Amino acid sequence: MLRNDRRRGQWMLMAPERLLVLDEMALAVVRACVGQDVADLAAGIDRLTAEYDAPRAEVAADVLELLTDLRNKGYVVT
């Protein structure tokens, strides 16, 4: 679950009995590529590529690395 701790001004991913504070880039990836409102991963990568004016191959590699890590730690379910 993605939650905003307004008191601390931080976004967090919550999993059973743990939480992870997200930095700006991780939050952008999670918002673009994870959740019910996301059409598919490729669309999220395309959005990030345009938003950050970065090469798509680099964005895709970074996104896949982050999401794989979050999945392996139980924060994201595929």
C-alpha cells in the first residue's frame, strides 16, 4: 500500500509489519508503474521517459531493477 505520512511529509510503501520510506524517484516509479490505475508497465515507463526527458532504455532498466527489488522484498505484488 502506498501511504502519505503528512506529519512527516514522506511517502511510504507499507507491507505486513514493515514500511519503506520512498525517495522522490522511487515514488515517481511506483506512481507511474504500480497500482490499479496503471494500464501497463510499458505505459508507465513511457510516461517517466517523457517526464524526465531520459533515454527509454535507461529508464526501463532502472524501473525494472527497482520494481524487482520491491517485489523481492514483498512491497509490490505482481
